Amino acid sequence: MTKALISVTGLDTTGIIARVATRLAEMNINILDITQTILGGYFTMMMVVDLDGAHMEFSAIDEALQSVRDEMKMAIHIQRMDIFDAMHRI
């Protein structure tokens, strides 16, 4: 299973989780774990996702999230979980 970590941050507004989850579903990306909170009016969310169903290159997935970034005015970052894990083992 190829996993990735997606972080979403920005000003809180209605529909952030729904919009991000919908875009991921459109790419056949499964959400494995999710946590979110609101800190002083700022929305923060971390998601662990399974990329195996996407049948797209990693860079294409990141590019496909651009429409959500623009529409919601959010910072959305995606990184491979194996790289994330390796960085935090050092």
C-alpha cells in the first residue's frame, strides 16, 4: 500500500473537509485516517491516505489538488508517507 500524508491549513470556512474528501474520492484515493481541529479561527487537518487506487503519478495527484487550494484558499501539502517516516527516524 502506498500511503501519503496530506495537510490542510487555512482560515476556517464551511465545507473544507467535504471539498477535500470529494476531490480525493474523484481520484479514487481512500482516506485511512483523519484528524482536524480549529485553532484561533484557523482550520488544520491531517490525513493519511492510500494512493494505490489513484492510478496516477504522485505529481499529478498534487496538481489535481490545486483546484481545491484555489477554490478554498487553503494550503494543501501532500508527501509520501515513506519519506515522511524516514525524515523522522533520523
